Amino acid sequence: MTMFYPRALTIRRHVATLLLGGLLLSGCQSNPYTSRLHKMARQAMLSYHLLPGVTFDLASWQRTETPGAVLHLYVESSGFVQQGGGQLSQDPTPHHPMAFYLAAVDPHPNVAYLARPCQYVLENPQQRRNCAPRYWSSHALDDVVMADLLRATDWLQHAAGATQIHLIGVGSGASAAAWLSAKRPAVTRFLSVDGIFTPQAAPPLELPPPSELPPSLSTMEAFNLLAQQLASVPQRHYITGLDHTLSSNHIQPFIITMGRHACAHVALHRYADLNQLLKHWPSLLTEPLHCADRS
């Protein structure tokens, strides 16, 4: 049975009220995307941490109310990849960070949100290390990216004192979260929300020739191997209806590759808008998986 903690529940209700009222999803201010995220983080009692990796500095937010309890870790999508005219964005900070919104309304006592490389940091020149557009497009799952995401996951787990992690990947962040789930036995559940499970896991772009692609998850063979490695992790994949280009057909090939003994379920929902999803997300987190957690 999933426990709901009074303090976290109060925070969730307050944040949900702000969201449903449109305060954080609309409006114009200086540096609006980062500013409103910091405001929402304060309401959800999520503290900011800049995690220096070997290649990138990664932004993260975390709340630890019960050290040692399971950590719910949310991994963001590739963010704002393309701007007008099909040009690559120079700043991948997401305009609507779905993974953060879900983390903010999660009532669990231990919650963390992990941004992708170069999100929320480009205004500070000292934090822009190696920030090139290829790292949020064609090389979004490059070896150096995944290595730093793995280091950040370990840091957040240690900070929470957690022995178990439930990983939640949103959009193209689902592919990164899947890789992290396969690499760390501490991950005992993996959830995706409108997950994109393809090599590179970024919106369709004109990619360089295959010989120039990075080795990490850049081929279907590598991706199929990832699916097989993930088979032992209990998982659920939510299709919300908010992205009309996605359906269960997008996730089924990935699940089939895991094999018939995999504990992977697809849950179809149809929400009219983001606010509806956020309202129902805490109850979705309580849905049992019909298989035992990985020990």
C-alpha cells in the first residue's frame, strides 16, 4: 500500500491549485521558464542542486523528508530542441517541463527531478561546459551524456539515503531513464509518461550520417539490447493522449523486444489537458504492478 504523507499531500494540493489556476503555466516575466520553475520548486519544497559531472553541470531539484525511503526520480525530456524554421535551439531549457510538473505534485516524501544537459544553466557562463546543440538532438544519448546522468542518479540516491529508486521518464527522457534503470539494480520500478523509445530519443531532425553517430544507443541493435536488459525491471508505460502523435503502437515494439517474461504494462488514458493529468497523477502512482518488484 502506498503511504500518503500529510505534509507532502498539503504541498501537492497547494502546487496543484497553482497549476490549475494557470499561475505557473501562463504569464510573461523575465526569464519565464526558469523563474517559474524555481517558484514552483519552492512551493513543492524541492531544493536546487547543481551536480557537476565530468562533461556537464546538471540541474536538479530534490526533497528528502524520510531518509531511506524509496526515491521517486523524474528524468526530463530533451527539452526545447527546435526553434522556428527548423533550426536547433541554442537553449534546451524546456518551456513546459512535464517531468518537473509531475514531480511537483508527487506526494511521496522523497522526490527528485533531474534535468538533461544544458537545461536551466545557460544563463551562467561557468555552467555552460560543452553545451552544444548536438547534445539535445542527434547526440542526446551519447556516452558522455549518459555517464553524467548516471553519476547524478547516484548522487541523488545517496542524498536521499535510498536503497530503492522508482524512475519516471517523460517524453524522450524515457529512453534515458530506461538506460539508467537497466544500469542500476537499485531501480525497482520504471515508469514512462508518453515515452519516446527510439535511438537518439529526440524530435525528428536531420541526423548526421550513421558513421558520425555516437555509439551509445545510436543504433536499433543497441536499443534492442537495452530492452532485453530492462526486462527484469517492473514497469508501466502511460499514454496520456496529450501528445496526439503517440499511441500504444510506439511502445509495443520496445516491450516485445524484452521478451514474454518481462513485467511491462501499457496504460492508456485520455486526458483533456495537462491539468487533468496532474490532478490524477498521485493516484496513478498508487496503481499496483502485477508483478513483484525487482529484488
